[in-house]
Amino acid sequence: MTEKWDTADIADYMGITREHVTSKIVKESDFPAPVINRGRIRRWDADSVRRWASGQSLEAIDSEVAR
């Protein structure tokens, strides 16, 4: 069974706030689609999120947080 993350898990992994994940990160056009999407319950495949994050620069993430 693959590990599934919610926005808090993604925030912890990326070192940013859950609010930033919810308002910006998961809305990025190249961010992986949730594997579970039932109303307010969304979960993402952890490996897909890790792969996505590894292709992002910390500077780009930091500049988005500053906005």
C-alpha cells in the first residue's frame, strides 16, 4: 500500500505552512493530482509529491511563501 499524505504532511515535508500548501502549492498546474478527493478530504501519493518537490527550487518555494 502506498503512503498517502494530507496537506499537513506535505507542509511538514516541505518545511512550509499547511495554509501555504492549501492556498498555493496544491493549485500549481504541475502538482500531482490527489489520489483521494472526496469533498474536503484530499490525499496525495507521497512518492509523487516527493518527486514533484525534488524538481522545485527552494528559492521558488520561498518566494511564493513571501507573497
